[in-house]
Amino acid sequence: MTQEPLMQPIPDGRFRFACRRSLPCFTKCCANLNLVLTPYDVLRLKNRLKVSSKVFLERYTISYIDEDCGMPVVKLKMNDDKDRRCPFVSPEGCTVYEDRPGACRIYPLGRAASKIRGRERAGEYYFMVKESHCLGFDEDKEWTIEEWIKDQGLDEYNAMNDIFMDITAGRHSRTIKTLGGQRLKMFYMACYSLDEFRRFIFESTFLDRFVIEQDVINRIKADDVELMRLACQWLQFALFGDKTIEPRRDFNNNNSQ
């Protein structure tokens, strides 16, 4: 018997799927995952757990430099048991469901996205991820892709992930792979360790060096989403020289006197 491919097109934009606790496969997809977390995933999860970015990253993630893209990647750390279960799954289901990562939220779909720098929206393509153990595909509930996106609260996740994509969009991999260790640490801090990045802004000369509107300063003191937006703009400037943030012209003059 020919095995169906894992990734399948959705020709008419409609599919059948439902997940419920009574299905024998319930939570089987929540184990042995190679689940990459986006900066927005980390933001939502650390706030849900009421821990700092540092604690969340140390306790629940593994980070490394991806050989293909050349940038730091953060993955969710599975439990150290025979099934390698997700640390947030229970027999009743996901314990962080309202703030679950985008990759879990979008399932059973996948999203391929690319972005041209300067454009507000990314180009995207949705496909079906049809795992053999999942019985949800036998259910009668029918969806359009648009209905699924709305039902799963994906719009906000996609929008924030597209902002993150702006950092590297349209850049040649050779350019990215020339970034040194210090710049990669800068990338990791600004993208994933937001609490550390907030301290960097308010406890260094950052606000003396760059023109940041007062209303933005007021918002980033407590709003992690606004802080992440600023972090992405700053990284485009600091790593690649994009004109996404304005340096203060008088900073060097004042400090040289």
C-alpha cells in the first residue's frame, strides 16, 4: 500500500478536521516534537507561565545556531521520558491552550511564508499536514482555510511572525552567515529574551543614542508586543544598517566634549 505524503495540497481550500478528547489519538501529536518557537511564541508562553524570559528559556527550551539560516533558533524542550511528551500537555489536553505556540495552533495545516522587505504582508501558502495517527481527519466538521485561521486565533500570530521575518527578508544567506558571535547574541537577546532587551533599553545609553518617541517609550515599559516591534526594527538597523530606527545626531558630539 502506498503511504500518503505527510504534506498535501488543499486544492479547493476546504478540509475536514476536528480534535476532541474522546478520540483515541487525543494528545498523541503532543510528543517527540521538533517544535521551533518563534519570538512571539516565547513572549506568549513566558507571560502565560508568569516567568521571566530568562527563566522560560533556560527551563523549557534548547537553542542553537541553525546551519542553514545562520541564525539562533529556539526549540521547545520535550520531557525526559520514553515518549518525550510536551512539558505542557496533560491527559486532559494542553495546559497552555490559549497561548499555545503557532505551530500547534495551526495544526493540521502548515504555512509557508516569504516576505519582501518593505511590504506589509508576506506571501503565504497553506497546506495540509496529514499524520497517519491522527483520526481528526475522519470527522465531519468542514472548514475553509480562512475559517480555520480565524477560529484558531492565527491572525495575530501570523502578523507578529511576519514582523520577525522583516529582519532577514530578502537577504542572501552569505550575508547572514558572516554575522559574528556578538551580533548573534544581540539577535537572541532582542528576539527571545525580551526582559533582558527591555533592561538594555532603559539601563544603557540606548535612549540617548536613538530617536524614540515618548509614547513608544511609555508603551514598551509594560507592553511586550510593542517591545518586540521595536526589537525587530533595532535589529534591522544594528545588524544590517537598514534605516528602521533613527540615530541621534548629537549623541557622539555630546560624548566627545
